[in-house]
Amino acid sequence: MTDKQQQHRRRMPALSRRLFVALAMVSGGLTFAFDEQTAAQQAKPIPKALHDVASTETRQTAVLAGGCFWGVQAVFQHVAGVTGVRSGYSGGSAETAIYEQTETGTTGHAEAVEITFDPKTISYGQLLEIYFSVAHDPTQLGGQGPDSGPQYRSAIFPRNEVQAKVASDYIAQLNAAAVFARPLVTTVEPGKAFYQAEAYHQDYVYNNPGQPYVVLYEQPKIEALHRLFPSLYREKPVLVADSAS
């Protein structure tokens, strides 16, 4: 078996599963798919965080999980002030930070993204505002959209105590104000490392704009970002491929 054939074989579990979900949407689950689209298209602004991370640094990182990392990565790739977004895994060990193992839901990992950003342009609190309002549904327990399992949970992996405090306070603030119809289920999980995912998961939405899952479930999130955060939206995404070149 050639290297190219081996690479293709490794890709199949990720692509075939989500392609199956997308085809199911098209053939018999259009109502569910359009419900997901409608949720993104009807997303509304939420209150800004009362507390934020103050910093004079030019570079910070944030790690967030909210369902399939394809769409979460794509959303933040279009945010001004973000200098890089990598898809990966957080919550478990280095030994199990592999797609096939993570998908069993037994590793402790969640599909997550690591966001590198300039806090002078966009703050940690603003990233959380985007995360809660358009990147995913923070009230959905046990998965996200068509994907179920703890590996698709809503979770924040703070890089330090200050981020943990800001995230916890913001969750409490949104719950107290009853911003959403249901309580937020987002967990704050400090002290967890981030492990970059396989290369075929990086820039997936950009590289596969016509894939049914992407069209039905991920693209509406980017459109919602553009609509709700026009001053923070940028047309050209920051890609992992660009940083590697």
C-alpha cells in the first residue's frame, strides 16, 4: 500500500461518518438540517462579558470546544485579531489524542480548537461572546447538532486562572440573565493540554466548501458571524496551511 493510499485510508473514518450524516440530512432529515441552519441564521447578540482578561501582550491563546471542530475552527478563522486557529483535542491524554480513539467518546477528549490572537485587537471576552452566540449552541447537552457524545461537548479549556475566572463568570452572567431559553451546559476544564489534530482536519471548511455537512451545518455559522459581528469579521480566513508555508 502506498503512502497516499494509507493517508486516504486514515481519512475515511472522519469523512465517511460526517458524509453519512450529511447524506441522511439530504435524503430524510431535511427538517433537522434546516432547524440547525435556522438556529444559526436567527442567532441574536448576547450581552458582553462583565469581566475580561486585561493584557498588554501581543499574543494569547484560547482553547474552546463546541461540537465538530471543523465549524468552530472556520468561525474563528474569520475573526479579526485572530492570527491562527488549529483543530485538535483537549481533555484527555497525549496517547489518546487520535481521531479514531477520540470518536469512541471514552478518552476524555473533546474536539477543540486552539485560537491564537492579539489581545490588543480582540479580547478573550470577545472571543467567548462569539463562541456562545454563533460558534455553537451552549445549551445542548451530550453533543452538538447532528453529532452526539462527550467528544462534542461544550467546553472551555482555560490557559490560566484569569481565563478560568472570566469564563466561569460569563457563564454565570448569561445564566442569571436568562439569555438563552435553557441553561448553559458549558464546562470550564482547566489544566488540560491541547493536541493538534491530523492534517486532513485542518482548514476543512475552507478546503471542502461543497461538502453537504459543511453547507448545511457549518457555513450558516460563518454567515451569522458576519451578520452579528461585522466589525470583527474578515472575509479572508487565516489558515493553518498559510502558517505552514
